[in-house]
Amino acid sequence: MAEPRKASSETRRVIGERRMPTRSLIGWITLHVVIVLGALAMFFPFFWTIITSISPGAGLSISPSLIPDNPSLAAYERLFTELPFMRVIGNSLLLAVATTVVQLITSATAAYAFSRLPFRGRGLVFAVYLATMMIPLQVLIVPLFVQLRDFGLLNTYLGALLPTFASAFGIFLLRQAINQVPRDLDEAAMLDGAGHFRTFFSIVLPNIRPALATLTVFAFMGSWNSFLWPLVVLRKPELQTLPIALAGLQGQYTTEWDIIMAGSVVSILPMLALYIFAQKYVIQGVASSGIK
């Protein structure tokens, strides 16, 4: 008597299994169609920039065709022959690398102090430091400019770098990542005779590599795209950075948009390469705050 019931339940289970894949397949197709459409929508501005850069005479009033008839790299050639673009790229690269390295050092050490070293007023100091994130750069430009002028650091790389050496966001990000590292690892290292420096370099840093990679991308991107502060501090043409040079390509009456778009493509490539290289760590850092 139990066999028919068993067969009936087995039949219902098989029918259910046949229905579920159909529903999940429709959902899978819908999800991937939406993802592909979103990716195409986000990629189109970059694609249009590339097409414009290889279409001589193209501009905002004369839109280039998606498949140019006579593609040419003349805009890139003029960019590097008629303009000191290699020097501009070198300036931006120097400032971005220096800013990133110093921010990693200062943010990691300060985050370790706020996370692991107990001292009076630690929470208050950290809160005050985070409050500086709410102050826009435009408010600080005048006092920073006056200080650098008094120190004789205008039109110098150091003057452009000094305000970027510390990052409240970087300290917050790495502190959250360090808080996720089990304190048992610190205690085990100290039982073996390790001090704070060895614990920091041997235990903490290896466990927050995703967060460090995330900060690397953000710090490099922030310096690479910085416009206002270098414009104020670096007035000499030989010290110009990439965003300032790109803005200078736009004329008052006529603008050669193919050259501007060629410069934009060149400016995007380093950031694209850095993100592709650190993509795995960035995703881990955002998702898990630096610990698997």
C-alpha cells in the first residue's frame, strides 16, 4: 500500500525539479540581459571617446560615426609631438605614486594605533579626525596656500604633495579592516616575544592586503584626477599635471576635440590598468573589510 504513495511523491518531486530549472533559466537570462545592457551603457562613453580620438575633425557638433570611415592616429601623434605630454604624464605619475605610497604608510600606522593601542581620548581623537572629512577642499585652499607661500613651497612638488599625505578616509578604512583581524593573533605573537612593530608587519599587514589594495586604487585615482589643488599650487607650465593640461587644450573660440579625446584616453589607461591588476583585492576589501 505504501508503494503508490511513494511513487506519487516521487512523481511530484520530479515534476517540481522539471519546473524549477525553467523558472531559474528565465531568471538567469533576465539577469544577464540586464547586466549586459548596463555594461554596454557604462562602456559607451569610453567607446565614444576612443572613436572621437581617431576621427579627425570630429567634435561635439559633428558627432563621429560609430565605425569611422578614415580612422587616424594623428591626434595621438600631435599630442606627443606638439605638446609636452610626456612631461605632463610624468608629473601626474610622480604625484600619484608619491601620494599613494605615503598615504598607505600614514593610514596603516595610524589605523593600527587607533585599533590596537589603548590611550586616553582615543575615541574622541578618532571622531575629530573623521570630522575633517566633512570639510571641503575649497574651504582649506586659502589657508593652505598662505602656509605654503610662507614656507616657500609654491611651484614645487612637495607643496602639491604635503596636504595629501594624510587621509581620514584611509585611516577609517584600514582601522575597520584591522578591527576584523582576531586579537588572538596579536597575543600569540606577543607571547613569542614580538613587539608592536613586528606584530604590525608580520600579523596585521598580511591580513589587510585587500583593504590596502582598495586604498591604493582610491588614493592613486584621487591624485591622478586632482585638478583644483595642483591648479592653485603648480603655476609653472613644466609642473602641470594631466587634468590641467587637458583643460588647457580647450580653446576660447575653437577646440580640437579629437586631441582632447586622445588625451582623455591616455589619462584613463593607467587607472584602468591599476584597477584590473587590483580588482580581486578591491572586491575582497569592500566586501569583507580585509579578512576572508
